[in-house]
Amino acid sequence: MKPGAIHRARFKAWLIYTLKIFIFRDAGFKLTKRERQGLANFCVFGVSAFVKSWFLSRLPTSAPAGDLRLLKLLVEISSPSSLASRNFAILKIVIFTSLTTSMLANLWYLSEELVALAFFDPEVDAAEKRAMVKQLSHGAKKDHAKRISIDRSTIRDKRLRDFVARNTCNFFVILSLPNSFRATNSETWESNADCLKTEEVVRELCIVNDTAERGVALMQEYNVLMTKDEKRTVCPTSRCRTPQTVS
């Protein structure tokens, strides 16, 4: 698999095909031991960690909690002493360790501003939302990073409230959304007019870069169809060519 943007539907297709091949691995497929193990690894990752996250990935309100849940799962499985790692012994622990490292570099929705999406997550209980509101009065760094950094050893104990700070209020300011509901009991938010108005806007936010990924996939396919020489890319509309690399 080449690095780069991969459309979600395309990755899902790969997972489905992989599952089919693995299920019918004894029905005529000539697979080496290494290929069988690789298929098994990919299937376990897809079923145990990827599928649920994939289905929830388009829901903006679920993004913070979903990222934290997936991160905890990867850490749990990658721990040699955990029960989860024994249940998934077929998958090399090193693979989940690598996935955890990659995940730690892409925790956009646990940043101080975007963690505010969790205020509208129906899966987050009222007690946690109250704790998040209390954290809004806590200070924050002046030049806080857009992407957060988490110590791997503390991940298991992390809660959504741990990512909330005063800068979380910027989410409502930037989008010009009412936020007076924060001063009321979180158990009444479902009937609060301001909360419902804000939630309506939040639910329409696009948090998956499908548009960009489709564009990348389209241009890659176009480039393959229109290129006869791997060192040259032909543009039929302008008849221009990219210069070859000078050695």
C-alpha cells in the first residue's frame, strides 16, 4: 500500500476483499505463510479497531470521544501484559504499537478548541459534560499547539475533561455560536434552545476530508491514464510536460 491520502470507501473495499480472501483461504488461493499472516493481521485490525471508528468518523460530535476511545484500545492491545493483547495474539503487538504512534500524531479533535464538539455527543454522559464545563475556567498556554501531545503512559487514565481548557471557549467564538447553555445543568441541555441551535450547526460540520481524498484519487487515476512515460506527466489540455529530473 502506497503512502498518501486514501479514500475511506476504497480502504473499506480493501478490508472487505481481505476478509473474503482470508475466509476462503483454503478454497484454491495459493498463499504463502507470510501472506496468510499478513491477511490475518489486517483482518484483526479491521474488525477489532477500524470498523466502529470508520462508521462513526463522519459524526462531528463523536470525533473527540471516538479518537480517545480508539487510542485507548490501541494502547491496551499493544501492551504485552494486557488481556486484550492475549485475545489478539494473532496480531503482532508491534503493529498496534506503530498504529498508536501514528494516532498520537493526529489527535486534532482532542485539541483545546475542537474538544468542544464533545459537548454535543449523546454518548458522553451528563457527569462528564459537567466536569468539562468546570475545566473551562482553567488557564491555557498562550501559544498552545493545534495538535496536542500526550504521554503514552497516561493515555489509559485520560478523560475528555483533561483536554478542556479556557481556550475551548474559542470554538463558540470562532463559529459565532451561542453558548449560554454552559451555565445550566447539563441534564437539561437536550431541551435548551441555545444548545439545540448550536448542536444543529455542529452536526453539519464536515470533519472528514473525503472531498480532498476524492480529488487526490481522481488526479492519480487521471495521471496514470495520461502518462506513457513514468518520468513525464503529459497534460493534454496545455501540452506542457514536467521536466525530467536532472541527475
